[in-house]
Amino acid sequence: MEHNIYIYILVMAGVTYLIRALPLVLVKREITSPFIKSFLYYVPYATLAAMTFPAILDSTGSVVSAVCGFGTALLLSYMEKSLLTVSLCSCAVVFVVERLIL
């Protein structure tokens, strides 16, 4: 059986278009429900967290260093440090923990 990559690309494009176009077609008036509005407000944050957290745990040589870096990032973010400070300190903690484990 011969596989045609153009069919795959066409199907993916159609599915992507439908996912984006269906809400515009189905919802014609403004959403007034506070529950739905708050749900839609938090969906991007929940999706980003669901995609990022597993990647954090798999990105280093050991789970221990990943958790230490993640904890550092959480602590510094809670203290309202800048993004550059959080990322550099988290990378430094992962580096140090990786060197101590080996």
C-alpha cells in the first residue's frame, strides 16, 4: 500500500480548520454566563501547565534535579522575580544538582 503524504497534510489541515472554525459558526452571540467565561479564561493556563510539567520532569538527567529546578522556579516566581532571573537560577540549580548526583 502506497502512502500519499499530501492526503495526510490535507486531513490535518481540515481538522485544524474545523477546530478553529466551529466555535465561530456555532456561537453567534456573546457569551454571558460567568461560569463559561471563567472556564474559557483559565483553559490556556491549564493547557500550558499540562504540556509544560511533564516536559520539565523529562528534560534533565534525573527527576531529582528536575524537581529541584522546578521548585526553584516556583519559589522565585512566587517572590515576583523577573523571567530571566527565574530561568537562570533554575538552570544553575539543575546544573549543580546534576554535578552533585554524578
